[in-house]
Amino acid sequence: MIDERFLRTLAAGVEKLTGTTPPVIAGHLATLDAIHAVATDAQRPDLAVLAARGELTPKNVEKLIHEAAAPQPDYGTAREQATTGVLRAARADLLGDGGDQIIDALRPVWDEHWAGIHKARAAGVTSSSTADQVLASDDPDAARLWRELADHRDALDAVEALVSELAMELLPALNPSHLPDTRPLLYARALMFVDDTRSHVFDIGRLLASPRRTERGGIWLRATTLPGVELRRIAEAKASAGAFIAELADTAHREYAATHG
């Protein structure tokens, strides 16, 4: 079950990168705002006070007596029920094609900055390159590409953070008993960037778990050395998750059989 914080963080992050709130969750957020805005300060009329003021009349007495006798509204429960319903609907939309709509909205940002990382790599810039080394390069564009690495890193980190939030919420749970480091959520994130080949998942998983911002190109310059790194859709990652889990389970079964006769 997603919560409101998840939705608002996701919307704000996508809007910051793309300039637009994802339509698939914009309506749900508007409904949540309306729920929060519902007035809850209605009070029962005090008939004695109204009578003393001369405000209790033959025309309004029946209505006011009904209002005074009515049970006190339970606004807290009503709001909670409404909020829960909206969040369930939002999750259903994301599990449908809504999650991939968000991935597709982020794709131009990913493509632009991932291409920038690759251009730097092609110019001979590595994760260990220093400013002096870059300035001494024979490639006239190397210095500019090196300077741009930080912007590419920050943009790709932001995309990855949003994609990982979606993956950890929407992908099926990975059985930690089959996984090194017992970090199933990490490998769910990894499947948003590589196929279900075991070595690919583990390699990008290690990068995703490594410290950020320690290098000018972050984890992404190193990621250019890995095969098949791309931004994948939720539907693709779900299919890969099933195959990945099945392969790990089969491997675990064969290893058990080999050691236990």
C-alpha cells in the first residue's frame, strides 16, 4: 500500500525533472487536497443559548432540534476511509500502465544525460580522471565533457531515485533467500536498468548500492563499462523479475542437491 508521501514525492521529483506533474497521479493528488480541505469544525446548536437570544423560532425549531440531536460526525474516520480509497486507486493506476507513463516521461531526461556520460567515456574520461589529465588530453572536447559530468550525474541520480521508488513499490517481491547480501529491494531496482542475466543484475546492483557523488561522474561513468544498461519500463522489469527469481531458485535447488546427494 502506497502512502501520500510516496505520491507527493514522486510527483514533485518528476515535475522537477520534466516540468510537468504526471497526469496519472495529478488527479489523485487533487482529490487528496480536497479531502484535507473539508471543514470539520461544525458544532451542534445550543438550543438554550439560541432561545435566550430570541433566535429559536417556529420556523427553525424543528431543523435545529434535529441538528442538536444528530450524532457527532466522525470526520477522522471518514477522511481516513476516503484517503485510503484514493491511495488504493492510485496504486492500481500505477500497477496498470501508469508506472510506465512515468518512466516514459523520464526517458528524455535519462537519454540526454546517459548520452552525455557515454560521450565523456568516448573522449577518454574515466572515473579516475583528474582535471590536469583532462586538460592534457588530445581530445579538444574532453575538458568540456568532464565539466558536464556533474550535471549528468545529478540528473541520472535523480531519475534513478524515482525509478527505484517505483520499482520497490510495484515489482514483485524477490525472495531474499536466493540473493547475495539478502537485499531483494536492491535487485528489484537493478532490474529497472538491466535484463535478468544474473551477472548483469548483480553488477548494476553493486553500483546502485555504492556511495554517491564520490566521483565526478558518480556511478554512471562506471556503469558505461557494464553491458546492457538502459532505462526499462515497469512491464519489462516485472517479466525479468519472474525469470530472475526462477533462475535463482533453480540454482539454489541444484546447489542443494549437489551438496546433499
